[in-house]
Amino acid sequence: MEIIPDVDIMPKLSSAIEIPYDLRLMLVALEWTTELADLAGSARKESDALRLALDETLTFLINSYPDAEVWEQIRIEFVLLTDGMIKIAVTNAGPPVHLNKIPQYNPQAPSESEIDGLWYFLACKAVDDLSFENRGLDGWRVVIRKRLAVASFEVKMPIKTAEVAADRKTPFITRLATPEDAGELVDLTYDTYRYSYPGEAFYHETKLRDLLTKGEIISLVVESDGVIVGNSSFAIPRQTPRCAYSCSLMIKPAFRQSKAIIYLLKEIDRYIASGTMDVDMCYGATVTTHMGSQKVGARTGFSPLALHLAVCIVVDFRGMKLAATERETLVICVRFTHPPELEAIYLPKRHHAVMAGLVTQVGFNCPLSAEEALPAAEQTQFNVEEDNIEHSAYLMITELGQDWTTRLQKKVFALKAKGMLTIIILIPAWHPVPPGLDMEMGRLNAVFSGLKPVSAKECYIVYSALSGPVDFDRILLLDPLAHALKEHSRQLYAEIVAE
């Protein structure tokens, strides 16, 4: 039977349920399928055919797995594609299916056919396609396809997405958010990112109100007729109080084509320049699967200085997490509000050429030095921050000790054992680096990927310790100097992999 491809066709309607391996609960799945088929616009004959195919398939799968555990479920997905095709996918954790062992039923000679093959004959006859897919460790999946003569279902657009901001006669208003704005900011976060925004406080009104009250988060908002339609926030970490983290920009969907973002960007630029936050610098971490966020950063005076390779989970266009093997690389962009005060930046000689233009562009006026020295302190001190959602960790060495190689190896191993796929290692760059730094980092699968200042007097060398492959071709960078850094890291990565 010909398999009908549908991988490039968007769904108009999608739903899923799960039932135990229990014949008594099949009726629930069958009624559910019939209701959805009717909603999709199927004629009675078409919905009956789908029901028959699913009935026979579920009966076969459940009977084939009599020793299923009580917690095991059959997952049934119903999808109506834009071309009128209904696809029902049944995910099965039961024993392997051998199609060549299913008896062939011949309706022309029923007395000579094996009755055990009747179910397969009836199911295939009722629909356009019925196929079994071996998904390896994920078990088996049965896919039933039937194209409707007339698919009448139309997608209902959400009101908030469908509406367009009206033409304005008065300008937008920008201001500092107050603790009383916390509720509106939570709603704005959902409208912009659904549940994929990494700042958990922006989903909890009470927590966000408390942070706004304490000044640990500073939010700039843009209003339309008294309603907050955009926001950009700064968080000041307790570990690095001279450094403000510029959080993601948020604009209500209906206002993304308006001038609201222009008002907000101007206010961001003005507020940073005012020095109100009493910090030495601001930095942001932007995605590299597209360059939109990088353009926004460049417009407000931020310049790239480092890459955090494969540090987080990819997010799709709806703002929801994807179950994908690829990981997102972030570009770290910096804007100083106080002139850097370092007399020199110390890092291995091999990285000077690629970093020279980047450090000058961001505002450093000190030389790069390859001077090396053994650590004077006996013990290494570091801070570790773990992100269990993104499966990444940030390891900042606050003081290099004579035991730094051993301590670092043990800590990186422990973090990877806890499931951390990427570890960003920060090495102090305001005094000479230990001999053989790159070699020791290579033993940890750690790739040099830039510099990260945290104050006017402190700057760190960035290494990305990786557990899996990195697709450098997916890393899109606006700044040509940042692109050169990516290619430099690509070469270093290739050398580590080759070893």
C-alpha cells in the first residue's frame, strides 16, 4: 500500500488521548475519534470507516500485549491536515509487529483464509493507508490516514492574536514599572513567550512584586491607553552586583507592528545611559537561530564578546520547548556604563587575534597579554549555578589555586553526572593565566568561546564544556567579529573531536 507523505503539511486540528491496555476502555477512544472526525467535517460513511480501522487496530494491539503493566498507556493522536487528510497515530509499547506474520485474508475465498487476518484486511480496506512504523527504542506506531471529501473545519484565531493595534493619535508612554504592575507583567510574559521564558519570577505575581520592591529587578514598560503592552527588564545578580543582566524584550502580539518597540528601545538606551542603576555594565544573552534579537541589542549599544555554546533547549516559533537533540547557542553582548579599568586582559596567545577587535569594539583600551603564572593560593574557589531545565551549569572560578586542575575536573565530572549537558566555565582574566590552560580545558571537552566581564575591574575567559555535538552552521551572528569568533571556536572544537 502506498504511504501518503504529509510531513510538510500543517495541521488544522490536533488532539491526543491515552488509554490503558484494556479493551473495556476502547469505547472512550472510539467515541473521541468519531466526535473529532465529525468536527472535521467527515461524512457519516467516512467517520464510520475511521472508527472501524481504529477499532480493529486497537483490538489487535491490546490483545497482543496481555501482560502490559497497569501504568502503561496507548497514546492516540488525531490530526486534521490542511489538505483534508485525517491522520490517526497510535503509539504502542507492546511486542514487535511482524507484518509478514499477519495472515492474509482473501474475501474471495473466506473459507480458505485465516480468520486472524480479517482485522488487518478490514482496517486497510476502510481507509486510504494503514502503516506500521518501527521507532526503535520508542516502540511501534500505527498510522491510519483517510482523506475527507470535504473538510469543513476552520481554525478559530485567538482574539488576542487576531486583533491589530489601532492607529494611534497620541504617543506611547514609557515609564518604570512599580510593584503594583507585577500582575500585568506576568500576563505580558505569557502573551510573549507562553511558558518558555527562563525567568521563573515573571510567572509568579507575588515573587515578581517582591523583586520589584527590593530593586533586584528593574522593569521599563511602554503603555497604550493605560495598559502595559511592552516590557524590558534588568536583573542585578547578587553574585555580580556591578553587572545588570538585560532580560528579553516583551511586546504584546497585537503591538509588534506598531511603534511601541521603538519607544521602548529609546527608553532602554536613555535609562542605561543615565547611570540610575549604579552598575558598571549591562549584558544580554540572545539566541543565534535568528538575528532579530541581536539587531535589537546592537540598536541599544550592546556589542558581542562571547558565545555560550549549546547551552539551552531550542524554542520553536510559538515559544514552546521542542523535544529536539539540537541545543541553542547564546551570544553574550555587553554595554559598559563605566569605563573598564583593567590594565591588561590575560588569555592564551592563540586567542588574541580573534578577540582583539571584539574587546576594542566593546570599550576596552587595555592590551591583551599571554603572560602565565602558577596560582599563588593553595585552594581553588568557585561558584556554581545549575539550570535543571536547560541541563546546563555555570562554573565561575573566583580564585585559582594550585589544585585548580584536579578541583575543576572533579566538579565538571560531578555536574555531567547530574545531567548537565553544557558547562560554562569562567576563568579570571585580570591576572596571568596558569600554564597550559587551553590544554587542560581540552581534556574537559571545553572550547574557548570568548570573554565575559562582570564589572569594570573583572573579566573572565569563557570556555564551553560540551557533552554532545555542536552544529556551528546553525549559529547565525549579525556582527562579523562575532562570526570570526564562531569560526575560531569551530576550529578548536574540531581539534578536540579529532583527538
